[in-house]
Amino acid sequence: MAKLIKNQQILDDTWQVLTLDDGADAATVAVPAGQWIVPLAVWQAQPALAARGDVAPLLDGADDPADLADQLGTLSLVAVNFPRFADGRGYSIATLLRSRYGYTGELRAIGDVLRDQFNYFTRCGFDALQPPVGKYTDAQLDAALASLKDFTDPYQASATFRDPLFRRHARRAA
């Protein structure tokens, strides 16, 4: 079973990711029973999926998080795909979901999710990190989890720290 880091814990991942073949019609793709993360095109083409409660949308870098704005209050999970480590558009999507749209549910980074980026993912608002299956051993996942505690008090503001360090310290001193 695949593993993920969620809320500072390593857990078995019960969700599966549905991928679309080139030329597949999003409106007719079958989504089997169980917990599925589906591309935004499938989510939008099949409105009945929202009522199931065990299906979540997957945003790619080119997708606009505003397309989910009206539904965010009912979604327990939104996933953001990182097709390769150099594609940083998912960071912006996460920040927008948390700050502009006020999304409070699980925000999951999937795809080419690398340990060196885990701290940045969490700073943008991700609370679940799903590395590629087989990329990390259990020991490597444990080390990756521990690395999330390397930087506990960042200088800059972010989705997880609304104010920069100097403002946080000024409040503590007051």
C-alpha cells in the first residue's frame, strides 16, 4: 500500500488517483467505488461525483483553483499534481486555496513530490504529501518526516505563518 505524510504522520494511503488517457472523454470515464482523486475535467464533467463523498478533485498546474471556489466548503480533500519537481505552479495553487479561498480541508501534493521540497509544500498550505509509490523506503520516509521539523520559525510570511518573524516576535514581546 502506498504511504503518505499527513499532519506530521506517516500513514497508509487509502486514496487512488485516476488518470485520463489521451483523448478520453471526461464525461464518460467510469469512476469505480472507493476513494478516488480525479482530474478536474472529470470532476467538472460529472457533477454527481461531488455527492459521493469519496471522490476528490485533482488540480494540475494549468487549472484555476477558482473553478472550485463554490465547492471548497464541502470538499474534504483537494489534490494538486506536481508532474515534475521543477513545476512550481502547484505552490501558487495551494497558497491561493488557503489564503484567497479559505480552504481548510486536506490539501495534498501528489506527483514528483521530493523530500527537499517538503518544507516548502507545508509552508504553502499542504498538509498531506504523497511521494511517488516506491520512491522512498520506510526509513527514508521517517527521515523525510523528521526533516519537516528542521525549520520551525521561518522569517517570511506564508500560508501557515500569516506574519513575518519580526511581527510574530513583536507580539510575543508585547
